[in-house]
Amino acid sequence: MGWIFRLCVMNMKRRKTRTILTVLGVSIGVISIVSLLSLGIGVKDVMLKDYESGDTVRRIVVYGEENGKRKDKMLTDRTIENLSELSHVETVYPTYEVYAIMKMDKYIGYVLMCGIPAEQLEKFELEEGSDISRKGIKPKLIFGNLMGMFFYNEKTGTSFTEVEDKKTKEMLGKKLAVTIGFGESGFSDKLAVDGVLMGDDNTYTMESQQIYCDLDVLLRYMKKKSPNGAIIGQPIDQDGNAYKDFIYSSAVVIVDEVDEVDDVVKRLQDMGFQTQNEKEYLDSVRKSLKVVQILLGGIGMIALVVAVIGISNTMMTAVYDRINEIGILKVLGCDLDELLYLFLLEAGILGIAGGVIGVIASYGIRGILNKLGVALLEFEKGTQLAVIPWWLVLSAVVFSTVLGVLAGYFPARWAVKLKPIDAVRKQ
């Protein structure tokens, strides 16, 4: 078998220009498919990183009846306890939202104050200067990092963050004139912005556009400020009386595994609750990105197929150029299988050489794409917009080799079928 390999190398050296051009064609095809697929993989990772790494996808917001007459469909402390006993549920906590009008200097915002348990507030990463450690009689407001855009000047129509490139964190420590409720049941007070979530104008999370405060402090505060101790917004029964149990606006259910989210959502809906979660959005994004990856891979495949046709053309030309040599080998008793292996090996070498060179070049292109992504698209430094996993490298080399062998099969079969006498006559 050694003579077959030496004869292959000798033939490729004898026709260097044709060999180089064929390998170059395969390399370009491999570069196309690897670079485009790596771009699709990288973009997918960048877009889904925040969702898949945190508890956002595992979070389900549950809504009950707030103004209905069925108490069993309302979110009470007992309901929260029942939800926590469901399988695959990691954490459950209640929330209570209060509509408020907030004014700061010449800016006004029509917003919702959301009370959540203190242990959940402690998980937030806050900007330097935030202080929510001490509890008081008034709620301490924690602004999402994008809340500044929801406070605007009624005369000019511009938001707080549109003026002189101000950031939401500049609202930290400000005293706001707050009006909660409507008419006779409403009241006004001064509340301070004691915390702002970490993040800039390009950082979006589920908390970015929310105003949070301690749930226990909010409920005590609302009860003290509300007429007759009845908290504003609480539903009433058929007799017009407030329920004995407090009714929450919603509950947050965090599932232990992403794969269990759909099952938990179904169980919650079967219990009569409405749900909202980000997994449906994530699944939709994944499907869209998969389509994009298939399209990018298809475009790269076209270039690779053209290169494979080049291998087939090269091998067919090699057979025609070596008809006399084929005849001599047959006369000397060369086995037909060995002759077939000769041409298939040559086609395989062209394929694997083009694949390896193409993969190496793809790493260089990956570096360029990543630098351009950071510079032009303003991604964080170190963001990998193009990613080449090991399986893509292995697949590209194997695929180019297999296609090369297949491209050389038919010319090789034609060479094998040549009769020795006919081959020698065509010298």
C-alpha cells in the first residue's frame, strides 16, 4: 500500500498549480461554512446568555382573581404556601403592586410600586451609594436602572435620561412627592430613592423598569395611611366588606429546572391561575436563531459543494492525463481495488488538506469578527460574537474529506473500468 501513497504524492507534486487551486477551493468552502456557523453559534450565545444563566427563564409570575368573588382563586398567604409545595418549585414569594404618581423637580412619572419580601431585595446588586439596610416606617424605594426614562417633563415631553445624558443612578437620594390612590382614599407623602439597580442604559433585565420596596414595610405603611385601616386596592366580598386575609397582586414561582417550567405552568393554569413567564419567549428566540443558523450553514454549504465539484473535475482531468499510466499499471498486474484506492486516496488528501487549511483560516476570521463586534456593535470587551466549538472543527474536516472521496469516486470507477489494451493505445 505504500507505493499507492507515494504515487499519489508524486502526481500531486507534478501538477502543483492544479493541486493548489483545488485545495484552495475546498479551503474557501470550509472557511465559508465554519465562519458562518460560528457566527450563528456566537450570536445565539450572546443573546441567550443572560436568560439561560440566571433564574429569568425559570421564573413564573402567577396572577389570581383580585376583584372577583372566589377567594380560593385569590393569592393569599395560604395560597402561597400551597404553591410552594408543588413539585419542582424552588422558591415562591408574593408581590403587591400599588399605583402611584411620583414627582421629582419638573419630572413626573406614572408608575407602580412593587413590594417584595426583604430577602428578595437583598439579592439585588445596587449602585454605589444605595442604602436600604435599615427599615423604617416609610418604604425605601429601589429604582430599576432604566426607570429614569419613565419620568418626563410634561411641558417639553423629554424624559429624565434624555436631558444631558443623565443616568437613572443620578436619581439616587432624591426626595419624591408621591401620591398613592385616587380621590378620598388617596394620600400624598415624600419618599426617597434609597437604591438603584446596577446597570447602564444598555442593560435590560426583568427588574430594569420596576420600582421595588420592602413588602412588610409597604403593607404597614399602606394600612396606617389608608382610611379605616383598609389597604387601598384590596378586593371586597359580596357584602362589600374587605376579606380577612390579605390578597396579593401576584406571586413569583421559581422552578428548579428549566425543563420543568412548562409542566409547572400547566399545573398552575389547571388550578385556575393565570401565568406569565419568559420561557415561551426564549423558545421562540431559539427557533428563530436555529432557522438563521440553518440559513447560514446552507450558504456556506453552497461554497463547499462548488469546491467539491472542483475536486471531481480535478480527478476526472487526472484520470484523462494518466490513461497511459493506468494501462501500464493494469498490464503489470495492478489489482483493480488498489487502482481504485489510488484515486480515492488522492481525492481524500485534497479534501482533508482543504479542510485543515480552511479551519485554521477560520480561526483568524473568528478573531476579526469578534473585534469588529466589540468595536462596531458596542458589545462588552471580550464578547465572543463568533465561536468555533470542537465539534464544528471535527465536522468540517471529516465532511470535507468525505465529500472529497465521494467526488473522486466516479472518476476512479471510470479509471478502473478501462481495458488495459485501450488505455495503452491512447498514449
